[in-house]
Amino acid sequence: MAEQGKEKDDFQIKIGAKADESVNCGQCQGQFPAAQRYAYKGKKGQTVYLCEKCHEAAEKAFREETQNPNLAKAAVVGSLAALAAGVAWYLFSVLTGYQIGYVAIGVGFLIGHAVIWGSGKKRGPSLQIISAVITVVTLLVSQYFLVLFYLREYLLEHSAEFPGYNGQWLFVSPFEPDVLKAMFSPIGLIIWGVGIYFAYSLPKARSI
Ligand SMILES: [Zn+2]
């Protein structure tokens, strides 16, 4: 419940309270005694009031959102979204030559939503973990393939030093120190962290 008198809305209610001591429910619009109100922050930061009935209905809906998620379908849909996002990221980088780390945030966002959708619009800790794990794997795999691509470019540009190489697909272990060094940069890791945080937070159980 919001503290009385701290916000503008509360002042208005105080004034109104002298007249009829009631407020309107933000959900059903019904009037009810101001003393029974539940106050929340609305989407735009405004104060929203709910009556007892609507408050309980909202709590019940959020509780049900965490029950019986379809974990297998969440993992499949999340992985498909991850594959699409990873391929799109790779192609974009390869075709434009831009290496935009911020894509990692979009990847996490997309996977988070795909996992929620795949689970049957559910939320909860299991889905948070599925979403975060898929995002980490996607970022690692995409970055690895990009490093291989740029390595190939480098070898072709310096063909004098690598006379035997003529552009064939190459495989270098992801655990090769030089590959690891090319995959991870401090700023890149921070952006990855934001993307993974998004993926982990989106399927979080909601409460009122
Ligand atoms: Zn109501």
C-alpha cells in the first residue's frame, strides 16, 4: 500500500475522502471504500488502485502462470528462435562486415520471449534457466563461427604469409587460446551479460 500523503494521487484521495471516502478500482472501475484499496505502480509510474476482488484475481492469474509449464516445448521453441537469431547475426556480420556486440541483447530478448511462448505463456525458475542456458550457448556458438570466419578472412588477406591456404573451410578448436582470445573481449562480455540477464529475467514469475 502506498504511503499516505507522499504522492500527488494520495493527496487527491485525501481531499476526495472527505466527500465520500471511496476510490475507483483501476480494473473493474467499481467504487469501493478508500481504506480497502490496494495501491500499485502502474506501467507509466502512476499509482493504480485495485479493489479486493481484482487484487485477488490478479494474484491468482500470476500464480497460475507458474503452474505446469511445457518445459520441452519451451526448450524446442527457444532453441528454434536461438538458431534463427544466431544465423541472422552471423549472416549480418559476415555480409556487412560490422561486428555489433549489442546484437547479444536482442538475442537474449528474443529467446526469453520464445521460451515464454513455447511453455504455454508460463513463467518461473525452470523457464528462466532454460532461457539463460540457450542464450549462453547461442552467443558462444555464434561468436565461435564468426571468429572462424574472420580468421579465414585474415588468412586470405595475408596470403603471402600463408601460401598453402586458398580459402577452404577451416576448423580450429574453440579451446585454442587464440580463438578464445578473439571470442571474448571485456566490453563484449558485459553486453553478453546484459543479453543473458534479459533472457533470465523475462520468464521470471510475476507478482503483484
Ligand atoms: Zn476491481
